[in-house]
Amino acid sequence: MPAFPFLTRLRRFAALFLVAFPVFAQESVTAIVGGTVIDGNGGAPLRDATVLVRGKVIAAVGPRASVQVPRGARVIDASGRYVTPGFIDANVHVSIYSGIENFARYQDRFADVALEAAQLHLKVGVTTVRDSYGMLAPLKTTRDAINRGEVVGPRLLFAGNIVGWGGPWSFSFTGRPPENLSLLQEQMNDAITRGGGEELVNMEPDSLRAAINRYLDQGVDFLKFGGTSHFGYPVFIGFSERAQRAIVDAVHARGLVAETHSTTPEGLRMSLEAGVDLVQHPEVLDVPMSDDIVKLFIDRKVVCGMLSNTMTGKPWQDYNKRRTREDSLGRLRADSVKAGLLRARTEAEQRRDRGDQGMLIRRQNAEKLIKAGCITAPATDNYLGLAPEFRRDVKPDWQEPGLGTLAAIEGLVELGMTPLQALTAGTRNGAIASKSLEKYGTLEAGKSADVLILAADPTADIRNIRRLELVMKEGQVIDHRALPTRPVWNRTR
């Protein structure tokens, strides 16, 4: 079945209409007047300002008295409101990439589901998302439909597979041998990897470079590679130093962003020294991050895509409750061992006992990177998960599309940023993560008109980013409350 079947008749009508009745549309002009502008660059907010938008781009930003509003312009009164750039999430997953139930039930609606998840980001003011792992074909279909203006959505950039991994039912992804897979599971592995799977780990640099170029030829916007395997204990290094340099060089030769998932100290160091532009969730190590790795981030200006939504707010509160209980149990167990009432714990048992300390280490690493001045962007890993009809438990808001991004920006304040710094991280730094700061990410003349109007001051309370009144993307005011336009996954919303 073709993707977005509802568009087919619309395209035919539009083509016939334009042939019979050519339209010579004048560029629209919109003036957002009287609001306090927080431009995303980190400077002091500008009160009683005007943002003038011409077509898709910002024409001027300045004090109301210094920006002339052309006659006939649409005027939006933002008095008493706060005007910011659209938010950017540097790491989302809007396509189906796991769950055999999902693949079986929705295999003819992959693009519709991806569009719905993308629109849920736009609904709360996230105007750009970077999808760093998912199914290439529906992501490409969705991106291209948004870019052509056929459907409403945020700016969508995607990488497809995490190169060097083998799909959702592979050893590199799950840490378990892919035994007794169904035909559908193997087909879905192939639909994710698209020639960029585990076989690349065995290649010499010249062959690897050629394979990377073939993968990039499929139309991805950036490339993410597995510097290590996904998760579990122990985590293995995926590509050698030579191989990582070959990957990064091939991506940079195309002018694209090279990023990595590397979650061991040495795997992370190798990726940084190979020249990556961005590391997704660099704080996710089993041990505290060393000072010299932090220095590599700072000296090389590598972007930290941070999972702040997963270690602040309610997740952090829940963790501390568990930790209090487990600390008491640990002390009781240790006293019992000393008294000879219990045997000594094996190393494996001790490791399991320490398992819940992972969030504490991650949080300390994140705080260390932020304090050192790492270029930090929210990178939430927001994902679809199982379709609602297959879930046993309600999915937490902090991992939902869009809502998780807001939680991540709020979480950066909890990790040590000021609200203004967190807003800069959620706008300007997200554009840096895409090598696109000259195009969007701040409210400046010549940049894309991705604009939000908030009802209350986010620099006074970062939670006011949820007080959203208006979303503009590329100069178009979006009826964000009506999103998603065609619910498939969340039909009851």
C-alpha cells in the first residue's frame, strides 16, 4: 500500500488546479509585536520587541520602535507573552523499530505512524527533530512529504540504522544471540539495517568507506555509528580506531554530521579522537567519566546529546526512593555476612546489587559535562515503544514524543543550568548538533521562522515552556492543538 494514501487524490487535484489556474502568491508578512523575545543566543531577553516574518524566514528582530511593520502585514499581539525559537530534540525515534506485534499489525502504516509521532513533537513546540535510529524507508517518506508541504510536521532529519548494529533482534542491539527468529523478524532487521549492519565491523577501512558511501546514498541526513554495542554487561567496542576514522572521514566528505553511540570509556575516547561531531548520551557509562575525556569534549567542541529526561524529575525521585530502600537492605546484608549469618556475595550478585547505581553515575557524569561547559542539547531517545493496545503498563510522559523533550529541557536546569542556558540548549545547541545554525535555532534575521509564543516567563520558571500559545514553523502558524492530524497509533487521544 502506498504511504499516505489520503494524499494521492489531493496531489492529482492540486496538479490539475495549478495548470488551469496559475497562482502568483505574494509573500506573506507577519509581525509578532510586543512580546519579550528570548532569541536563543543566551543573552538577556528583549522586552516589547517585534519579530517580523516574511515568507518562511525572519526579516527582522528588535525593539518595537526600531522594526517597521509593513502595511497589510498580519499582526500577532504578543504583549505580556514570551517569544522563543522552536525547540529542537537531537535524538528521537519516530518510526517503529521494535516489537514483533507492532511490525505485524502496522506494517502497511509505517509512514503514517512516523508522521503521527513527528506531529506529537510539533504539538508541544518542537519544530525540529533528529531521528537517530529507525526504519529508513518510512522516515524518508515522511521527511520528504513534510518538506514538500503535503503534510504538517516538524523539520525531520534522520539517520536510519545505527551503522554497525544488526537491527532490533541482533546481538549488537539486544546483547542476546538472534536465535529462532521468525521470517518477519529477519525481514524487519533487514528493513532497519539497509546495508549498514553488523557486517561492516569486519571491513578494512577502504571497504568500510565504500560501504558508508553506499549507505549515505540512500538519502539519510546524518550518520550515527555504533562505537560500542547497545547495552548490557559487558558492552563491547564495535569499530577499531582506524575504522572509526574511516567512517567519520567518509561522512564529513559529504558535509554531514557524524555521531556515535559509545558507552565505554575507551570506546568513547576512540570516537572522540576519530573526530565525531556529536555523542549521543555521553553520560551513559558504568563508571564516572574521567577529566581527560571531559577535556576532549570541550577542546573538540563535540556536542553532548543528553538524556536529561531520564535522570531528572520523576525518574530521579523514584530512583532515590529505591536507593534508600536498597541501601538499608545492603547494610543489613553486610552486617549479616560479618556476623557469619550469610555467605559472602559472588561478584555477579554484587554487580546486580550495584545495578541501580547506574542512574547516579549517569547523573554525576551529566553534571560534570555541563559544569565543564560541554555544548549540550536535549537528546531524549523518545520512542514509540509498544502500541497502546499491546502495553501492560502506561508509558511515562517523559519518554513520549514531544512531552519527553519538554521534560529534558526542564531537567537540564535540575542538572545545573540556568533556565536561560537550558533554553539555549533546547534551541541553538540543537541547531549546532545538525550543523545548521546558519539556517535555524535562533530568532535572527535570515533564519527560518520557527517561533513559539509562551504565556509565561520560562526564564523565571523553566516549566513555563509548557504554557504554549502559538507555534510557527517556517513562517506558518500551526494549529498545534489539532495535532496529530490522522491518529493511527494513539487513536483515543
